[in-house]
Amino acid sequence: MAKISGGCLCGKVRYTCDAEPAMIAACHCTHCQKQSGSAFSMNLGLPLAALKLEGETLATYEDTGTTSGLPMLRRFCRHCGSPIVSEPKSFPGVGFLKAGTLDDASWVKPGVQIWCSSRQPWWRFDGVPELPGNPPAG
């Protein structure tokens, strides 16, 4: 796979990552629905250490209303509001990069759907495994 690259809507935040995604997941949780403004959020699970950010410093919203009881740090461009990466404290060292910010997302295909217990009834990925909540840790 080529290097992953992308950025925010206004171009003030750019990133690259050399790591292969450990997971590509469509998250249907109500928090991702609100953050994305859509029915789900497409996320690439990557080691945070491999994600290289450039440009403006990201703003952070600490989402404390998670089912795990541990916060999710939602990082976004402070200028245009584009969500870039979410960092769940329940999965230390992992970042969930927002696929909509990729320069080329044509290769992205979900391997799993999570939080299907709150999926919108009018949306479904046919043939993609469904979990009612988070995937098992580890």
C-alpha cells in the first residue's frame, strides 16, 4: 500500500501515515453520527505513532459520554471543523482516522460495522460483518 495522506477541508491540517490500517470500520454509534453529520463514520484504525500531522494544531473535544466510561478524544481542524482522528482511551495507542479526509479514499472498504445497535434503519452495508457494539479489545 502507498503512503496514506490527507487533510482537512481548508488545507491547514495535513497528515501522512506509513502504517497499514489494522481495521477499517463503519461506526454507527450515535456519537459518530453526530460528529460526522451522517449515518455513520468510516474509520481507519492505525497506530497513533505512525500518524504524522503537519500544519495547524488540532483542536480536541473530550467525549466523556462513551459506553466504556473512558473518554474518546475527537481531534479536528480548529478552522474548518473537519474531524481528522479520534483517539479512544479504551484502545491506547490507536487512532481512528476519518476516511473522508483522505486524499484518495477509493480503496477504502469497511471490514466490519460496529455499533450496529444504533445504526439508522435505512442504511446497511451488504456482506460486511456487523457487531452490536465495539470490537473485542486485543
